[in-house]
Amino acid sequence: MAKKSAGKTKPRKSSGRMASKGFPNPIDVHVGQRMRQRRTLLGMTQETLAAAIGLTFQQVQKYEKGSNRVSSSRLFDLSRILDVPIAFFFEDIPGDVQNKSPSKLMGVKVPELVEYEPDPTMKRETLELVRAYYRIPHRATRKRLAEMVKVLAKAGGEE
């Protein structure tokens, strides 16, 4: 048997799974409603959707009611089968429901958003440069070009 600690223990904060005792989190309910809305719009039965994702129709029913949470990997499958972006499941969430997210229920403070520079590797200019670079047939020439680019970059705006 495990020994009990003599000190006081802090009460555990809720994970947010249930918004209130015994009821599903409203965000899970919203995701389930959006899932059902799209499935119905496509004229798809719960059985058909369940078969497409390798589950029983009862599991699909639980997802649609919000009584079971949809995992991120399952949400990925659902978005492909229902032909919608993942964001579709979270669109139109009312503000009062947004306030029932697990972090809000646990009282976690939201940090200030930090603005990041867009990833330069995702720019068309970068992709074109990399493609052109690898079309240079000689490795030694590519290496010299890379060194030259580094020198130019160090010089920065010194013109």
C-alpha cells in the first residue's frame, strides 16, 4: 500500500473534459454538431461515415453528441472524408462556448500573442532560388555560390 503524505495537497484543477459535472464540454458538443451537419448535408449515414473511419456507428453517435471527444488524428480523417478543412469544425463557436475551453475552465492565463515573421522558406522567392540553385550541375560551383550569398548577407544593407 502506498504511503500518504503528511502535507496538505492542492485540489486538482479540472481538465475541462466536462464543463460541469456529468455534461460534455460545449466545445466538444459544437464539434459534434458541425460533424453531423456536414455528414447530413452530404447525405451520408452514420454507418457510412463510421465505416469510412473504421469505427462503429455508435462511436459516431457519441462524437456527434459530444459525449466522446474527437482526437486530432480522427479529426484529420473526418475532415478528409467530409471534404472540409479542420477549421470547419470550430467555425461559428459562440463566445460563451469559447469560454468553456479547458484552459479557461482551469483558469489558465492566456499569454500575450507574439508576432512572428512569416517563415521565409514558404515564400515563392525562396523556393525559386532553391530550385535554381539545385539546377547548377557542379557541386563546387553551388558551394562557391552559397559562400558568396553568406558574404552578401553579412554585409547586410551596407551599400
